[in-house]
Amino acid sequence: MKKLFGILLLMVMALVIAACSSDSSSDGGEDADASDGGDSGESAESGGGGEGTVEIFSWWTGAGEEDGLLALIDLFEQEHPDITVDNAAVAGGAGTNAKAVLATRMQGDDPPSTFQVHGGAELNEGWVAADKMEPLNDFYEEQGWMDKFPQDLIDMVSKDGNIYSVPVNIHRGNVVFYNKQVFEDNGLEVPTSYDEFIEVADQLQDAGVTPLALGDKEAWTATQIFENILLGELGPDDYKSLWAGDIPFDDDRVVAAAEKFKTILGYVNEDHASRNWQDAAQLVGDGEAAMINMGDWAKGYFSNDLDLETNKDFGYFAFPETDGDFMVITDTFGLPKGVENPDEVKEFLSVLGSKEGQDAFNPLKGSIPARVDADESKYDEYGKDAMADFNESNLTPSLAHGSAAAEGFVTKANQAVNIFVTQLDVDNLINTLKNAASEL
């Protein structure tokens, strides 16, 4: 029943977004699947790209992410000049538009050769549960990858003992980027606790600087702030238990997190609803705002688009109360059932999962490699720090980016947060989340 509901929900979302096509913000971050060897797919008559062509479907059209994708494609074409690549990227924040297009194609038995999907529930409770993906266990063994990706990460792209996609990167969601000159001009130290964060925000506000930039033209950016407050309030184990349904949404700590969220929203820019995340990040780059909580694809934006230098123009710190935790967002690709040329798709997946492929892609994207054997010399200070933190921290799945909970719940949570940002009604937020818990 859940599988049927998930398919119907994806189709409804596709129709709604297609009807409201006026909003085409470039995406950033974050926000499809895989095959092992063997079967080439039963309904191959209309599957992705055709013989000799690999269609790569993603939402990577913004600065940094597009650069990384093009570098990966260039590497693939050098190694496989006989295979044509169709870069089928669709713009739209965190994949909103791309996911709608993908849902229509998948339900019409017209899958792309391979497509971007976040590891975790978005993959496993979406396309895998809908029986749209091929397992990749044999492919992983052939590539010698079982010890090249952390087991926790392999678990995020697995269901019922089968592996269904290849992670290309790791992003961190619980990071705050800040303008170093603004902090220096106002004599501020990096906050490590919620109380220190509020003290810094008060000082910035008194100085006429927007403390925290927000662009919630797409609701996930505000949800990302809330999930990080929840992580700090609950700790990593109970944070994961919340999405497993083992902790109720009216738990005192969840209510406390909602109250903190309400307070923090008092420090954001007034025009937040008209901005996407890049617009908000530019406020920080220009010094009009001091901080932004954004996945570290923002690092790629600062470096590539705004030409800012890490630890000179901008710095970074873990979201208050979450030091030692790592909110994982991983972009993955796999092999859908029904594609015409699975062997050629696997050639692309082989490059995507290789050390060379990940080291070509991630320094430009602003992410770190999913593999454990990357060449650290290719990464800047932020990349090296993120790689160390990833290996040493408690790993937690992101709600905002579809890893922590099924699509049905994520949609309702985003709607609830969107309303909360406007109304600031804690009781209503908690009750809405409680009512949506059946989707977990």
C-alpha cells in the first residue's frame, strides 16, 4: 500500500509542478538508481538514451555542481569515446523540477539511463520500493568497491540486502558559513552553543547586519535549519529514532527545538521568501548578512561563483550543538530497470565510482568524495576538514534532502515548516508533524 501511495504521490507532484512552471530557480544542492550485472531490463523498448548513448539525468545546473558534472562527463568521454553522453540536467531547487519530470518518465516506462537520487529513504522507500531499480551487488564486487566506501554509506544505498546505487559524493548539511570580515569588524567569535549563537546574532542585529541569511523560496532550506536544531537537541541516536517513529513529535525536546527555531527565524532577512539559497548566500558573500546554514555545496558557490577564498573571505563551523555530528547528504546514481544499454550505463557508473572520477567531480562541486581512498591533495582546507570530520563524526541522515524519511513525510514536513516560517505557531507545527507521522 505504501509503495502504491508513493507512486501516486510522485505522479501528483509531477502534475502540480508542471502546472506551476513559473518558478525555475537554479538549484544547489541537494537533493534515482542502479543495477548489478545480469538482466538488461524487461521493458527496454523506451528506456534511456538508446544504444551508444548514456543519458545522465540530474538537477546539477548551478555553479560548482555543473562544473563538477561536466568534469566527470569529460573524464568519461576520454575513457569511452565510443559512447555519447546526453547531459539531461533539469534546473530547480534541490531537484524539485527534476524529480517531477523523473516521476513522469519512470511511471511511463521511459527511464533515463541513470539518474541522481539521494541515498537513504529517497532511494530506498521511493524507487527501490516501487521496484524500479536493479540491484548492483555483483557490480560492486566486480569493481572491488566493498571496502572503498564506508559500510554506513553502503547501508544508505541498500535495501533488503541489495545495493542499488553508487555514491559520487558526500555533502554536510549541519555547517554554517560566515563572512570573516563581518565577524572581525564586530569583534565576534565563532559560536559553539545555541546561547552563544543568539548572543552573536543579537550583536550583529544591533550593528545593522542581518545575522542569518535565508532563502526559502523552496521550503527545504528552512527545513534544513530545523533538522539541525533537532539534531542538537536530540543527539544523533534519538534524532534517527525520531524518523524511525520511536520518539513522538510532541516529545519535550522536539517542542524545545521548535521554540529555538522560532527564535532563530527572528534573525533572518525580511525578503527570505523571495530568495533561493544562492541569493541568500550572496548576502553573506557581500557582507550584508553574516552567516548562512547551508549544505557545503555553498562552499562551491562561494569559491566558483563569487570568487571568494576559503578561510580568508569566508569561514565555517558546525551548527551550534552539533559538533561531532555529520548530517550526511549523498548524491548517487544507479541503473533503472528497462534501459536499453545497461552495459554502457555501467561503464559510466564505473567512472563515477572510481577514485579518478570522484576526485575530478568533488573539488569543483564543493563536496567530498564518497570513497575512503581519495587524493586529499586535490581538496582545499574545507575539503580536508570535511573529510576528517566525516571519518570521525556521528553520521546522521538529512530530512530536508530525503535521506531520513519517506517522500510523503518529507513533503508534509516541508509544508509544515513553510507555514511555520510565516505563522511561527509552535503548537501547529508539532501537531502537523504528529499527524504526518503515519508516513514514516
